[in-house]
Amino acid sequence: MQVFAYDEKEMKYLKSRDHKLGEVIDRMGHLEVEVMTDVFTALVFSIINQQVSSKAADTVWARLLEMTGTMTPEAILNMEPEALQKCGTTHKKISYIRGIAEAVVSGQVDFTQLRHMSNKQVINHLSSLHGIGPWTAEMLLIFSLNRYDVVSYDDLAIRRAIMKLYGLTELTKEQFQRYRKRYSPYGSVASLYLWELSVEQSE
């Protein structure tokens, strides 16, 4: 299993910048969060996860892997849309996944170039694909490209965790940006702890 790579350096920096987040880091310790280094696989996984529970998404994902045998653009395109939909997801999501596969096979997108782009360029590039918005692109930056400075305003769990951590009843975009800048350049590491904090809140 490959995990998001960070160590004591990033943890120490965040603790020095924010004592409340530092308390969470001390309590939780080093987190091992799995990543998907293959961009196409990560994008398909993200689409499957959109607007469904983690448990439901994991079930659909397992079925899709079993049906295709391997998660490649060619494997997706070799199957009829109706057959793919039997994995338990929607027609729209299958359409998005096939569209991305077609874009890769046709050369419309080249995922190997993403690693040479800035975060903003990656988001703009991926958002040109149907079914991929800024949030999905940001998740790929963290969980596939291992970028260190991503905190997603579009992520509801992140916003809820920030409000809980700092005792806020609301969180404006301006406030959010102040916290994001405070965590920089290790916003992605802060995000891992905020997500974990959000999970604790829901239990």
C-alpha cells in the first residue's frame, strides 16, 4: 500500500503555526493515508465516490474492478455502458468515466504531463473533462500527485472540521483563506488531520 508521504518536518511546522491543530496532530500521531498514484484510476475512483457514502462507493468500486479486471482506459472502453452500469453506479457517472477514457485514448489529455504542472494548471486541465470539477481535481492533487499544499474550500468535511476546531458558528471564504495560508506550504498534511477530525465528529 502506498501512502501520502510526509514526516516529522511537516508535522513540526504545522504545530509551530497553529497550536489547536498541533494538539490534534499530537493526539492522532502520524497518519497513514492510502494514495493511488495512477491518475486514471484515481479519477475513476473519485467519480465513483461523488455524492455517495464511502461504504457504497467501496462496493461499487470492488464490483467495477471485478468486471473490468484492470483499471485502464482500454478496459473501460471494451465494455458496453450498460454492462458497466451493473456495478451499481449511475448512467451519468459511467458516461463521465467513459468520456475520460476516450480522452486518454485519443490523446486529448496526457496525464504524464500533470506532474510538471502547477496545482492551478492541473485543476484547470482536469476540469475541462466532463464530470471533473475543482474538488475532484484537488483530491487528485493530494491522493495521486502527492502535492503538499492543498486545502479544499469545496470539501464540506474540511469546513466542518475547521469550524469545530476553532469554535466557529460559520466560516466565510475569507476566514477559510486565512487558515489555508496559515497551514501553507503543508496544507495537504493539515487536510489529512482535518478529515480525521471530521470523522471523529460524525462517530
